[in-house]
Amino acid sequence: MYLEAIILASILSPSFLAASYAEQQFFDEAGFEISSTTPTPSAYLNAMETIRADSGSCGVAINEVAKKVYVTSYTANSLSVINSSTKSVVGAITVGRIPCAIAIDTQRNMVYVINELGNSISVIDGATNHLVDTIEVTRPYEMIINPNTNLLYVTSDATDSVYIIDAQTKDLLNTLSISKPCGIAINRGTNTIYVTSEEADLVSVINGSSQEVITSINVGKGPRGIDIDPHNNKIYVANTAAKSISLIDGSSNSLITTFLVEKAPWEVVVNPNTNMLYTIDRDANSVSIIDTSTNNVLDSITIQNPYEIAVDLETNSLYVTNRSNSLFVIAGDTTINPISVTQVTIVAGITCAVAAGGVIAIIIHRKKSKE
């Protein structure tokens, strides 16, 4: 069995009475469903409990050095901070309107949150959990940071731009013209940035030293999510419309292969420690597990309305946010802990306040041992 355990919790408001018209329109355009859903776990999962609560989660990111997990709530306009060692919420920080994507500078212990309708990036001190600054950006979407250079790379599909920002001075250093940029990833070792263009079916390659696009790579139809295996310098691209994954050689910036998957992947994350690739299919309500040594799909896990995904490289745990409006906990052979309306116990004492928003799925994974 490749999957050791799944522990899932979701929170979402049953109504958006407090949302403005612009926010409601954003939810509709982004594909957020404002209705009740019932989770359907994989057949081998034998425990589930469901409860209604408030809020909705979007982005998730992990600081393995500080042992913290960060989750944005687009209905509460907040960032929740979870201590991954004590498994408890240690902070909830108010940020801008409709926060989603998160980037972490592990060297300086700084956290950056994109506020999609706030036209800004919130800057949080990871040591104090305090909002310390705000960077103005026009229609930001996704973001990464290179701690070695202290530069932020921000995609804006609304303006066909990638902004390069000095995180210290907040100065805009350069604006690159890229058609409908979506996902973004960086190989810090080579200082190379990769950006997907959903409508152009391309991956643009940015040289981190010259801050210019040096080449573009044709991939499958509708590329969105992207992630990098720094050990092997390989780039994985989720081609949503083509239901495929493109594999790129980072040393030559050339396409190695494109392989089909059963689902339509939106987001993708790789764990180089286990040689596992994880993809989210938001339409099929699933997370797929792929062996990168064979490019074969090993398993598919049913999670209602998954949205973002991140992997903890210290524990090999996978975190998935969910935008459904039910709160549920799924476990393998473990006993479900009691759940209250205001808090949810996920596993081993990890608690997410209602203000944290949405769902967090924790998948404890270990690669199958050779026999």
C-alpha cells in the first residue's frame, strides 16, 4: 500500500452574505462552488465524519526550517499559521482581499501572501507572525521567491505580465511580457525560473541573473501547475486540457516526454525524497500519485474540491487545501478524534480554527519498499 494514511479537514461557509459583488464575481470566475457537497473517500478509507462550519481555504505553503504550515482563507481574508511540531494553530493574521498564493523565504523567515482582489502582497514576519509590510502589485496571481537574491517573481494573467520585485526595497525591477502566465517555479541551484502560459501552451524560461526570458518550450494543451525536482533538474508541468504531464530537462530546457494521466491535472508537486509526483484534478475531485521513475499513476484519492497542494520534505507529508463547504476528517485505520463547530482536530492534536478557512488534507506517504 502506497498510502499510509489520509487525514482531511475542510471548512467553508454555507453562504457568502458578507461578500461584495466583486468578490462574488471573482468566486464565480475562479470556479468556486457555493453549495454543499458530500465527500466521497477512496474505497480503502474506513472512517469519515462531517460537519458544517465557516470559511474557505486556498493557498498552502510549508516552512520546514521553522516547522510551520501556512494556509490562506479567501473568505476570512486571513492567513493561519500551524506549528507542524506541536500540531497546533499559533496565529491568524489579517491580510488583503482574497488571499491565495503563498511564498516563503526560509533564509529570512518571511512569508509573502498574494491578495488577488487587493492588488497587493502582504509581507509577514515568520518569527512574530505580524504583518510588517504591503507591496502594491496589479492583479497578482501566483508567486515564488528566490531567497538567494531576495527577488519575488509574480505572475499576472490579467495583465500578461511577470513582475520581478526586490522583496527588501519593494521596487519593481522588471516587467516581462508573457501571455496569460499562470504557474511559476524556480530552480534555486541554477537560478532559473519557469512560467506556464495556459493559452499559449508554453513554458517560458527566465534567466534569474539577466531577468530576461531566454527560451520557450512547447508543452501540452492548457498548462497550469508546475514544479521542479532540484535533485535531477527536471520540471513537471500539469497540462490541464490535455490530461497530461510534460517532463522538461532543466539542463537543456528541452522537452523529454509528455505522458497521459487519467485525470485533468491542475496543480502538481514533486517529492524528490520519495520520487513521487502528486497532481490535483479540481473537476474530478481527486489527488493522483505518480511514480516519477516510471511515470505511472499508482493511486488516486478522492477529495472533494481540492485546490492547492504542498509537500513537507522533512516528513514527506502532503497538504491539500479544499474549497468545499463541509468539514470532514478522513483517516485510514486511525480513530477519529472529536470535532467541534469552532475547531477541528485533524490528527495528533493538530487544530485548525474556523477563521483559518477551508480544508487541510494531510497525506502521510511512504514509498513502497522493495521485496
